[in-house]
Amino acid sequence: MATSEVQLEVVRTRGELRRALAAAPRPIGLVPTMGWLHEGHRSLIQRARSENATTVVTIFVNPRQFNSPEDLARYPRSEGRDLAICAEEAVDLVFAPPVDEVYPPGFDTTVSIGAVGQPLEGAARPGHFEGVATVVAILFALVGADRAYFGQKDAQQVMVVRRMAIDLALPTDVIACPTVREADGLALSSRNVHLSAAEREAAPILHRALLAARSRWAAGERSAKTLRQVMSDELALEPLAKVEYTSVADGQTLRELARVDGAALLSLAVRFGSTRLIDNEPLP
Ligand code: PAF
């Protein structure tokens, strides 16, 4: 057995987690995940390891953030593979709880999200961010991490969680890490596994659409309407892509802009068959 496998400790209950962390050297870095780990998660783990004395990964497919039982049921899972990746990355501790360790019997409290969680993904997936914020608040409380690492691919999630951590005085700094992409530009996501071969080939259109808008912006275009149109026109080149939204929003509030004069977020959501993909590009 490799040394890294010997070092990986996996705990399942709140009590085991507390005991395992009682003497853990600080600072503690947390990487919250829903499993099916990919290179994007590896980059979060590596960043956490480089900045903290102890790295904790949580693996929990959170039922409260899915919009339908079908979506929850088809979320990919493979704990053995995930634990092997954590061992390879020399993670110190994995918390992989059953549902009732996160949500004890009688669970009756949720975090309610303000304005930043309302548009875009919040509008497309009602209740999603309440589910995310609630589980992240629980994980922050259980792990007591100094820092937690999230992928910029879910830009609105980062904003919602950061706002919550500030507002609720949670002692965990929220750190956003760059989106990791395949060579052809497709942002890594656990959902990519559901794409058919033809859909996978078509999916880099999301990144191309964002880059087309970014280069128009770099050339001096400041009309948000025009930049949205640039993204829509690019996406229209791909018959398999069914566009849900294209957005040019304020980088702080995520309100749709008329003109891009400061920090902004280009983002989009596109369906390929039954698989929904999102991506974004911050400006500048
Ligand atoms: O980004 C995710 O994988 C999830 O939304 C998170 C942050 C682990 C909460 O369940």
C-alpha cells in the first residue's frame, strides 16, 4: 500500500470529524465537493495544501441543492475513485457523511439568500442557492476551517457563499480559484460525463462564445446588449446548443448591465440534451 493511502483518514459522522480535527495543525483548509472529483477539484486541493497545515475534503451529494429527484439520482458518484484521488493529493482528512449526519432528524433551518443569489442560476434553479448556502454553513461550522476553496466556474455560488460568510460572521475565508478547462476550452464539471460524443464535441462553444464577447469588449465595445448578442450569435452556430441565458452583469451585484464600465461578469447557461452546462468569464 502506498504511503499516501495510509495517511488518508476518512470519517463519516459529526463526532468522528470533531475528534479527528481536535488536534489538527492550523490553519485548516476546506475543499467542499459533491464527489466525482476531476482536475478542477485537484487544483482546489493543491491550492488548499499549499496554504494550510491541514487539508480537509468533504464529499457529500447535497440533496437540498438539486431541483428535481431525477437530477439528484443521476448525479455521478464513485467514492472509491474520489478517495484514491484524495490519497494521491495527500489530503489529510475526508468527511464523507450520510445524509442524516449533515441534516439530523428534525432538521428545520435554512439559510435564506439575498439579492446576489436571485438572478441567473438563482432564477433558473429556484431553491438551489438556499440549499448550497445551508450545506456550506453546516460544513463551515463542522470543520471550523480557516479557508475554504471554490471554483470560479460557479461564479455566482462563490458570491453567494462569500456574502453569507461575511453576513453570518463565519470564521472561514472564501477563496475563489480559476476555472480548469479541457484543452478545447470546455470547463471541467462533474456533469460533463453525461454528454454524448456529439454533445461533448459541441460543448466548447460555451467558452468560444465567452471569448468572442471578451474580444469585442477588449476592442472597445461597451454595450451589454451587443455583448450578449455576440454570445448568442456564436452559440447559434451550434445546433445542439439550446441557450438558457446569456448575461452581462455587474461584477459585484450580478444585476444585468446596460453598459460595461467597471468589473463585469459574462456568463451563460446552455443545455445539450438533458445536460445543463454553465460557464463564465470575468471582465476585465
Ligand atoms: O460546488 C459544489 O460542488 C457544491 O455546490 C458544494 C459547494 C460542494 C456544496 O454542496
